[in-house]
Amino acid sequence: MKSKFYLIAFLVLAWSCQKKETLSKEQEKTVKDTHSYAKPEAAVVKHLDLDIAVDFDTQVISGKASWTIDNISKGKEIIFDENTLNITKVTLGDDEQPTSFKLGTEIEFHGKPLQIAIKPNTSKVNIYYHTTKDAVALQWLKPEQTADKKHPFLFSQGESVWSRTWIPCQDSPGIRFTYNAKVTVPKNLMAVMSAVNPQQKNDTGVYTFKQDKAIPSYLMAIAVGDLAFQSIDQRTGVYAEPSVVNNAAYEFAELGNMVNAAEKLFGPYRWSRYDVLVLPPSFPYGGMENPNLTFLTPGVLAGDRSLTSLLAHELGHSWSGNLVTNATWDDVWLNEGFTTYVEHRIGEAIFGEKEAKMQDVLSRKLLADNMTDYGANNPSTQLKVNVDGKNPDESLSDIPYEKGYAFLQAVENAVGREKFDAFITEYFNSHAFQSITTEDFLKYFNTHLIKGDQALADKIKAEDWIYKSDIPGNITTPVSEDFNAIDAIQQTWRQNGVKGLSQKIKSTNEKQHFIDYLPSDITAKEMADIDAEFNFTKGGNFVIKRQWFVQALRHQYKPAYPAIEQFMIATSRTGSLQTLYKEIVKTPEGKFWAKQIFEKAKPGYHLTTVQDLQKTLK
């Protein structure tokens, strides 16, 4: 009932604030984002000049956000989103004329509306503010929480509605703006942002940035730390702490080739440079596609380049997500489903068809597992979802990724790859630097691909994929000959023993498939024999450890428990942690242990991770 109450309150507030005015046809096209208080049809931001200072002693960002605006309605008010910020002063114009402002009623996940008095001719609004300890988007790390353990570190995570906790903004994916920034940090540290970045420290601690492509607020990002840079090719490179940067550059040696492959598939890369920042372990996701600079978990550094498909996904967002963006969080599949498709195509181009087939099988298993977890007829398994009144992070399950990918594969299967590639490329080009809804996509899809061909429409079943739960019958079923060989081994290893299997099952994909399909009645002795052969508990990379630990918990393989606890304390990747915590809490003893782990790990978890896991542990 709580979420319904918040939805009603939010709608009442939005209604009460709304001006009774006649909207133009252009204004009527504006999509209402229920997770933002902004009214872009009346007054909307166009450009940000940000001047901030980062203070690690107080753990505060303070400064001024100067917004160039378009007062479309010539009205007397503009509304921003803010959440836990301290707004100290607001002025108008370059001459900084004082003006009044007020904060409305707070709503969970939304923060408060920042209502600022403006004039019909106002074109600039200057907001002076500082962040507070409750800023969900910001994680302040002590030196001991970093790789080198010498200097503190700060990073932001804006998706989905958390940018408003470190910048007053119109925090909707449907509102785009350019920005310049001046950031002052301690002189021994470097600042980087989702923009064109410096490649070495300077002597002043003052860094300037320019993002001349219009982006939504959730892609505003900052990181500050003891950073080094290493180039990979003329337009790609990696940032990381000094002890990490060489290993990261080795791991991402294919980065330039990935960008080239993506361009050949789906058109030009439009963001000038593509660099990667390897963050400390408390980063809550595998990666975040901040323009120009992907933020990445250190868990991808496997040492053998075996987990770089994650990087292909974040690169793919340079087309689907950053270039063409979901207009609301109900439409998040437009970002993630398309990007998962692009990721797989980049992977196939770089690593070959065998790798692509294995990835497809793993993808379908993940989709099937998620569909089972949600249950039949669950609206959360639709591609177009409804997260009104909820934390929009709830839209970021595996469903928009994997069901979206399966849908696009079904389309490719129906029309052929050549025709579908041409369609997607033109889709990206025609919607470049725009935010669109599912309905916008369907209109374009029907006009430019279906073209009135009812037989083709019936074959694809696009609306069933998008608006219905469960999976339509035209889903493709991938087959991997490499996995078939492992399935054959699964049938015989109990009779033949496990000795020598590690020489036959070598890659990360192969090991994951082998682990995922171990017998449901496997014994502790058999688990120990497999562990002795493969060294999964101590020697696996991030993905192998996670999958093996699920089996260890399921079958109470207790020799792995200390390593499981250490793993869960050392990472903050929310999805992986959820998988393990959900497995542990199935028994009363396990729930007690899970709460112990959580209390130990909590100081190193990102706030969004903490919020998510607290629900599991209740």
C-alpha cells in the first residue's frame, strides 16, 4: 500500500502545481515522467555551467549550478528536482539578480521539487548548494577502501534518479542538456567526468570539462582519486589507480577494435574518445555507460581478458542509451535490450561465432531463470513496465536486458540480419541525441520495418513481446556445439571421475556452463573433488566464483563458506550479491549468517546496494 500512497501524493502534487494554461502542440508532445517534478513543457534546461569544489575532509561537494533555460511558457516559475541537497541561494542571469525559491513536499525516491521564481525573459538560473551525507549518488571512500590504500576516492552513480542528490537538475531521462564544468579537488588527486577528460594530473587541482553532446541527467558523472591514464589507441584508453592501470590496459587491449567493430555494424561513434575508468570494489554495478568514460567494476580484471563482454555492453550504450535514450524508466528496455543485442554483435565480431553461440545460450538461461523467479503472468516480465510511485531502479532487472535481446533476435530472425542491421543503424541515426518512448519506437518500427506487411507483423509479434508478460512462441533457441560437448561430459563424469576435466573445460563460458548444470543431487564429496580439480573456490574469476558459490550454498559445501563471506564483503555489485544473499537466507541459520556478513560488509557497500539488500534480509 505504501507505493500506492506515494503515487497518489505525487500525482496530487503535480496537479496542484500545474498551471492552467493552453499548451501548444509542441508542448503537448512532452512525455510526462512521473519520477521528476520538472515541467519541461513550461520551462526546461538546455545547458549547465557547473563550478564545484570537492572536500574529502567534510565529504561535501559545494558550488554553483548555472542553468541556461528555455522559458517556453514565459511563465513565472521553473521546477528542478533535488534530493537531500542544501540549497543556499538562487539568482537569475549573468548579473546574479536575487530571486525566491521554495522546496515542496518530499516524496520517497523523488526528493523534493525545487520551485524557483523566474521572469518571462529569464534565460539563466544560478543555484548555490552543497551536498549532504545522504547523497545516494555519491560514495566517499577512505584510503583503505581503494586498491593502493594511499588516498581517498569519490565516485558518483546517477542512474536512475540519483543525480538530483549531487546536482539540482531536471532529473528525467527525457530532458537533455550540454554542460561545462570546473572542478576543484585536492592537488594530489585528479578529477574525471562524463566528458572530454585530462590524461594527467596538474599542479593546481582545478580541472575543466566540456560535454558538447546533449545528455540526460543520469549520465552526469564524476570521479576523483589518485588516477593514472594509459592509452590503448588514438581514441581509447584506461584510467585507474597506479597499481591497477597496467593490468587494466592489458585486459582491455581489444577496446579500440571493439569501437571499430561497433562502427562497422551500427554507424559512427559520436562521442570523440571512449575511455574506461576502473573503480574500487564498492561500485554497485558491473559497469555504467557514462559518456566518453565508462565506469567499470574491478571484478572484470580477470587477468585473461575473459570477462570483457561486459565492456562490449557498456560500449554498446554509446549507441543505445546515450545516443538514443529511454524517455522514462518505464521504457528502460529501449536502453538495455538494444544494448544487449549490440553487445552480442560486437562480441561475435571480435571473438568469433563460437563465443557468440555460448553467450547466447548463457543469455537464454538467465532469461529463463528470471522468468521462473518472477512467476507466470507477472507484469514485471513485460518489456514496457510501470514503475510509477516506485523506486525506478526496480525497472533495472535482467528482464529488459535479456527479454529485450531475445525480442530483437526474433526480429532479426524474421527479416534477416542484413535488413535488420540497416534498420537499427537508421534507427540510431534518425533518433540521435533524442529520448523516446516505447510507443515512439513501435511507430518507427511499424513504419520503417513492417511497412504494412501483416504477415511479417504476425510473425514477429512485437506488441506481445513488449506489452505482455511471459515469452512469445517465436523466441529463438540458440545452440552451442561447445556446450553440447560439456553436456556430454556431465553425463559421464560421475562414472569416469573428474581428473583431467580442467584440461577439457577451460574458458570462463565453458566453466560457467559446467557449474550451472551440476546434478541437483551432487554430494559434498563430489563438490570437493570438482573443487580440487578446478580450484573454483580460490582460483576462479569473478563470474566463476559467483556461480560456484551459488552451488556451494545450495549443496552446503562448507569448505567454500569462508571464501563466500570474503567475496561478499569485497564486492558491491548489487545483482551478484542479491543472487548470493537470496540463496543464503533460505534457511534460518543462513539468514543469521547473511545478516552477520551484511553488517561487516555494509561500510563498503554503495548506498543503493544497501537499500536493495535490506529488503532481502527483512
